Amino acid sequence: MPVITEIEDLKRIYKRRVPKMFYDYCESGSWTQQTFRENSSDFDQIYLRQRVAVDMAGRSTKTQMIGQDVAMPVALAPVGLTGMQHYDGEIFAARAAEKFGVPFTLSTMSICSIEDVASNTSKPFWMQVYTLKDDDFMQRLFDRAKAAKCAAAVITVDLQLLGQRHKDLKNGLSAPPKLTPASVANMMTKVPWGLGMLSTKRRFFGNIVGHAKGVTDPSSLSTWTAEAFDQSLDWDRIRQFRKMWDGPLIIKGIMDPRDALEACNVGADAIVVSNHGGRQLDGAISSIRALEPIVEAVGDKIEVHIDSGIRSGQDVLKAVAMGAKGTWIGRAWVYGLGAMGQAGVTKSLEVIHKELDMSMGLCGRRDIKAVDRDILMVPKGFAGDWS
């Protein structure tokens, strides 16, 4: 294994090994990509306060997310098409998360199905769902998640309209992907990736094909995806979804304190401050800027998590210090998966954990649950009044 000391090392290997179509799908945002870039760069504006002559022995990053024990306040975020980044990708990622002791979240738009992942893991994972029009499909999706003993449902609420992602459109990245001579030629240069894909039968959207009405094969999927998402979504509709699922519920895609309070009212157990990794509304503020006003608005009414832009253990530490009870990583673990399969996902978690543990100690804290804003130096107005 090459020497991996940071997430960027995994990203470089990932870029070499995975077809451009799927690399661009992961490593891009919508429109000008301003929000995609600032999700990460805004973390650089937050400084850590170093302390010395403080007992740093016996550190612990263990905590809980929605009442579930975790090795560190990190969950693997749902990422669609993961099984195209590496064959059987969702299974390998779930296994890595399980062994490390953090939650894995399966996307509705995964290649491996709920049943595939459940049969290849031993601990409950989380299931992400979109806000779709078809009540029958939604109820059966929740029922399948319950049968698979999923420990939480995650409703993504920021995809009523699909943000324009220029690279995906130019690459023909859709559901299913529209192959072009250029993309096929590029795939032919990724020999290990191609051999892996030939070794598995899991190449299509396992949660959709054969389950959604009228979707009997991949060719019928594009029509379904064009009509499935509910543009008329409102909070009453989300209450209906809450009735379909009686387990722990997380609402993902909150960027405004008013929406955070609405999420409290529908009976969610947690929210994720998220702008979909900068892949929806370009020009929106970064998730880390949106975090503190939302934490202040909801108080202890609901657990607040955050995703979008987290690439290091220091990013995790900063988010926790600003009030997040959990953080979600997406691209960071996909880099690892594409680079080295399950071992790469494990390595991404090890890198983030080491950075989190060491930085926490150097800030004079021994327990992640004792981390607070006192360890930070934040610019005035960073998350202040936006008029």
C-alpha cells in the first residue's frame, strides 16, 4: 500500500483509477461551483486555539449520534452511484464503516440494493430516501429498510429540482449513464476498474430497478427519474413520510434556521446542515457558515449534524466545536473507495480519526464531548447577520 497521510493522497490515486465520468460526478458542483469550493475553503478561515501544559493523555473521540454509539462523530454520507466508483462499492464501504464503528448511509440511488448491503454486513446501517411522488414505492422502500433492520432513515429534502451540473451533462452522466465514444475510450484505460466491474452482477440501481412501477430494466429508468421527484414537496408531505417510518429519522438538506425549526415540528430526531455538497443551489453559503445560526435556533430541540466540505479531522473538530453533534463525510470516503476499495475507505477513516484525535489533544481537550467553541478563533461576521 502506498504511504497515505492525508485525504488528498487518496484523491490523487482515485483520480488515476476511476473513469473520468465518475470522478467528475464526485468532484464537482453545480453551475460555477462557488458553493462547492467554499464548502471546503471556509473551514480554512476558522483557526484552532492551541493550549500547552494540559493533560492530553487518555483521549477519546467516542460519542453518540442519534443515541447510537460511534467511534468518532463521523458518518459516511449517502452517495449515489457508489457501485460505479468501485465494483460492489456500497458493500465495501458499509463493511469498512461497520468495522471502524461509524454509521454508513446507503443512498436510494445506490448500485447495490438494501438487501445486498444487509446480507453482506452484520450491523444496522442507515437508509437515505428522496421525497418522491409515488406513495406505494416510498412505503415499500421504508418497509424494505425496516426488514433490513436499518437503524435510521435519512430523508433528503433539497432535491425537488436537480441543480445543473455542467460536468455531468457534458459527460452524459445520468440514470442510467449515457455512454459516449469519449467516455468509453476513457473507461478502457482504467483496466483494474473495468475488470472489477466485469466480476460483479451489480451494475444497475438495485433499489429502483424491479421495485419502482414501470422500471423493469435500466433502459426504463430515465423516464422514471424524470418524473419521480416531487416538486410540490411541503412539510405536510414530510409528515406523511414520518408516518411511513416509525424509527429514528434524520432530515438532510437544512440551510436555514426556519427550516430547522420546521424539521423539529415534524418529529425528526436530527437534521443535517447540508447544501448537497454544492451540487444544488450554487451561490448558497457554505454549510459551516450556516451551522451556528441553526444550532442557536433549535437549541436542544433536535440533534444537529453537518456535511459538505469536510475533508479532514480538523474540519470535524471545528464543526463539533461550533455545535454539531455529528459530521458526515462523502467525497472523502469515495476517494478511498475508488483508490483502494474497502481498504481505502478504512484508510480515509483512519486519517480523519488521527487528525481529529491529535488536533483535539493539542487544543487541550481529552474528550470529544468536552469540545466547545473556546478552542476556536473565528472571524467576526463569519456566521453573522446576512442581510
